[in-house]
Amino acid sequence: MTDSFAPPAAVAVTPVPAQSGATRRLPLLSFAAALVSFLLTFVTFSCQGKPVAMLSGVQLALGTTVEGSGDQPKKIEPEPFAVIALGAAVAGFALSFGGVNTKTLTILSGAAGVIFLFMLKSKLEGDILKQGGGLIQIDFGAGFWIAVVAFVIGAIAAARLTRTASPPRQPLSPAR
């Protein structure tokens, strides 16, 4: 009696690319850069080409006072979109320490940061147009643009880690 035993068909397994330490740290470094960029100049307000006020992302998020015309300082209220964008940077930084389970939230933090920064940009431009009557110009500084780029890189890096973090599923072999 001969047994005709056939081994199960070979399953093609796609190897998961090895992740270097730098690749795994890229979301963390990107969100750290976003946080640091909030300390840099986000906006410069100028009148007839002369800068009148320069505000960092932190000043926009937390509010500040700036010297106005004359002796009266002008109180700048916190901008909600800046608060949310700063919160997204903090959340993305903290979530970057997590494992694979937090990568989706890390991606969402990066996306939220970009969205709320552009909402802030739109709001500030609209406010200046209404209140300044065309006399006041607004320029977005290096801090703003670094934050945008850092959020995008952080989200993309987290997405790439999510895609390569779990090995492909192998089909179950039939029971015999």
C-alpha cells in the first residue's frame, strides 16, 4: 500500500522590508520639528512694507500682547486653529512613541495639523483683509511652513510604518 502524501502547496510570502532605526524615528523627529517650529515666527504683520508685529505659533495659540500704536499694548487673543494645530503636534509627538496600534492616530494628527494650519492661514488673511482695509499685509514665516512640511512628513512616515509593520497573512492550509 502506497501512501500518496502530497505536501501542501507552497505559499509565496512577501518579505517585510526591514525598518531601520531612522525610519522608525522619522514620525517622532517630524512631530518634534513641528513642535519646535511653533517657537519660530509664524506670521509677520506689516504696514507699508514695515513690519509692525511678528508672532510665533505659540503666541498665536496662547495669545499675547504686542505694542500698538502709541502707548497702548494690543492684546492678541488665542487663535483656536493655532491651538488645535499645536495640540496635533503634541499628540503626534506623543503617539510616535507608541507601537503599531497608534500609527493611525499619528497619521490623523499629522493630517489635522496641516488642515488646521491652513484654516488658520485662511482665517488670518480674511481678518486682515476686513480689519486692515488693504493697508496691512500678512506674511507667513518659516515657522509656519516648517510646521506644514513637518506634519506632512510625519503623517506620511507613520503611514509607511503602518503599511510595513504587519507581515502579510498566510492562507491556512486545508485540514487533512
